[in-house]
Amino acid sequence: MPQSRVLGRNLVLLAVLAGVAPAGCGNRLVRVTGQVVENGQDYRLGDGETIQIDFSTADNAYPPLSLGTFVRKDGTFVVDMNDGTGRGLPPGEYRIRLNAEGTSSKAKANPKLFKEAHKLEVKQGASVRLTIDLATGAITP
């Protein structure tokens, strides 16, 4: 077979693989967003305030995943693979808790948000919207 024909076939194969790989990875991610509230009322972060939420795998996923996301000034957050895309997390079970070192807020956060991990199941095809209540310590989907 002539070298140019082999090269052409390899380029077509490479283009197909390049197009499939990112799409496959992106489709496996589930969008996870949320809102921080205080006693059910929207919470806005003031100057110098930060709230960091940690997500870590709770199942036997390999490789294990542990990441954090920071709450925006308007009290909302979007979870991603620390790539800034907001595309979400792979399906699986996660533990969620506030990170004490990354959280500094004027509102007194319920201590159980730092100590007790809330379990969350992320399922393929179903986006997740969380509400974290600083006063009650509840994390609800």
C-alpha cells in the first residue's frame, strides 16, 4: 500500500479518535450546582468571607476523587473537576462537608457541616442541585 494512503487512513483514524474521546469523557460528567442559605434564606458572602465545600468519593471508585469548590459571592456554587468548566462530577457516591480551613464566614455555620459528611449519589443523566443551610447544618438535594 502506498505510504500516502496509509498516512491518510491514519489521519482519518486519529481525527475520529480525537473527536470521540472528549465527547465520551464529557458525557460521563453530571452537573452539580447549589446554593448556600442561612435558615432557608439566601446567603450572600461579604468581603473577606469564603466557604469551601469538599467532595470526596464514598464508594470504591478508582481512582479516588477528592476536590473542593468555593462558594461565589452570591451564595451559589458549581462543582467541576477543578478545570473551571462547571461540567460536573463523574457518577458515583460522594461525601460532602465544609472545609474548616477554607471557610471563613460571618454566619455561624452549624458544626456538623464540618464534622459529619453528607452522602450524595450522583447518577448519570440527572443533574444535582444542592442546598446547604449554614444554620441548620442540612444538605439537601
